[in-house]
Amino acid sequence: MNQDTIIGFFSGGLIVSVVTHFLSTSRDARNRREDFRGFLGRWLGATRQATLHDVPKTYMAHVEHLWGYYGKLHKDFFHKRRFKGLCDDIGSLKSEDIQRDAGNYREIIARKIEALIDFV
């Protein structure tokens, strides 16, 4: 084997390796986003179907998982600050406020979830 053949063999393998890594990383990010969208859709449905009494419970049951998803997904977004802002926006609601005005907060929560779904 001459030197050109060896260099060609290794550079070709390197290119294949880089492309495979990029495609795998892209697929993993897409799967994480789809999983998150599913979570948000379930949360949105639960919020819309909750009785006024259950709106705060539904919010608290789901918001804790939001931050777990944030930890997994924040590196997948080009607009990281926008993603964090949307998560902060929905994650900073207070249970006491929701209990005081559950009917209004049901719609507020739903709109915030929809904004996050649209972003993802």
C-alpha cells in the first residue's frame, strides 16, 4: 500500500464517522423534542379537562417534570434563551394564585403550554 491509499482510507473513514455521528446526534435531538411535545400535549389536555378544583393539582403534577425536560433539551435549541424564557414563564406560576382564580389560570396555563409547543 502506498501512502496515498493509506491517507485516503483513513480520511474516508473519518468522514463516514463524522457524518454518522452528526446524523445520530440529530436523530436523538429530534426524538427528545418529540417526547417533550408529547408531554406538553398530555399536560395541555389534562389542564383543559381538569375541574376548577383540580387545576392547581394538575399544574403542580406536571410543572416538576418540565424542568427535567428542560435539563435534557436546553442544549438542543439554537435559541436557548427563548426556550428558557418560555419554561420560566410557565414554571414560575404560584399554586396559591392558581387556586384563587383557577378558571382564569386554566386558560393562562393552556396558552403558555401552547406557546412552548409552537416553539419546540
